[in-house]
Amino acid sequence: MAVQQGDGPSLVIRPASKARFWIVGAFVLIAMAILLALGTWQMERLAWKEALMARITSQLSQPPVPLATVEAAQAAGDPIEYRPVTVSGTFLHDRERHFFATYEGQSGFYIYTPLRLADGRVLFVNRGFVPYDRKEPASRAEGQVGGDVTVTGLARERLNGKPSWLVPTNDLAKNIFYWKDIDAMAASAGLGEPVLPFFVDADKAPNAGGLPIGGVTIIDLPNNHLQYAVTWYGLGLALAGVCVAMWVRRNKPT
């Protein structure tokens, strides 16, 4: 900016300053659009999360439904996660799979046992938690109930892939799973029967001998979307405030 002599002082914007002004202005507009878009996206996620939580809360309060109802819902494309269900069959204890987990601060395993249904198909049931040193079925023989059983619990969707690269690869040779790969569970267990494409987490009904400990389903849906939205909108407001302050300072009479 330069002062030009004449009848009185006047301000002249040099070409370089004018170009810089438009570059900064474009940057500010782009940044503002990004911040507003992020805030709006978080508000949309907030509405989605609240609807999901309301649906799950409603489902958990419903009485258990037969397995056929869950199958029909899944076939229709409806969500089945956390839907109470009752199923009957015979446990195949010699084919159980072990999912590495913690329960109340203790390391151990969730026991996924195939349940053979009356029609010959198989459903993996998460019977619950056992401590690390009780992994082998022989160490908890009392809980290996035989004959026809009825299990009440929550339906759980299968995973289509490893949740994250941070999750270790399943160790099939040692029968230790770090993520619920239903296909690998079925194959490593040597199941030739058709396997249902979802799981059931058993409820807290006690097992003989006290193991496995049922009712281990964790329903934790963090909902920080409003906080994130306020953050993004706040940054946008702060950016607008900075721009206004700079404009006022630039045009303040000297």
C-alpha cells in the first residue's frame, strides 16, 4: 500500500497486494466451506446415532423372538444387531472356537460353540467368558452341557472383514480368534453343515460349574457428534471473526 501526493492523501492498492487479497479471500472461503460442511456432517451423524440408539433401546426391551423371525428380518435387509432371540439345538462342544477377550479386567476367551439346529444347520453361540487358564474344555467339563438346550440371547451381525489393521490375524492353528470371522471359525472347526450368517450372544443364565459366564455383550455407542459439530462450527465462527477484525483494521482511518 502506498500514499500518493496530490490534493490530499489517498490510498492506492498495488497489484501485488490486490492479488494477495484475492488469494487470501479464496482460501478463507474454501476453509469456511470445509468447516461448515464438517459441522453439518456431524449433525447428520448425530441424528443417525440418536435414531440407532433409540432403535436398539426399543429392541432390547422387546421379548425374545424365534430364530426364524431373525432370519426373515436379515433376509429382508432389516438390522438384527442386538435383537433378542431364542434358539434350541445341541451344542457341538468339541468344535468350540475361542475369541480372545477381557471381562471385568481379566484376560481370557469368549467361547463360540456351534449349536446344531433341528434342521441340521449350525449357529455359532457366544456362550460367554472363561479365564485364560480355563481355555481348554476339559478344565470346565461341568459347563459342557449335552442334549437339547434352549439359548436366549442377542443376535449379532457378522463382520465382513477385519475391523482394523491393528487387529492381529486370527491364529487358526492355536484356535485363537482376534476378530469374529465366521467363515474361518466354521472352516477351522471342520463344520460341513450350513452355518447361519450371524451369531447369538447368550444371556446371563448361569451355566453348570459357573463357566462360561454369559451376558458379556457390550453395548457401547459413543455419541460425540454434537461436540464435534460445535467444534467445527466454532472454528468457522472464529475464522469469520478473524476476517472481520482484519478487514476493520485494514480500513481503519489513519
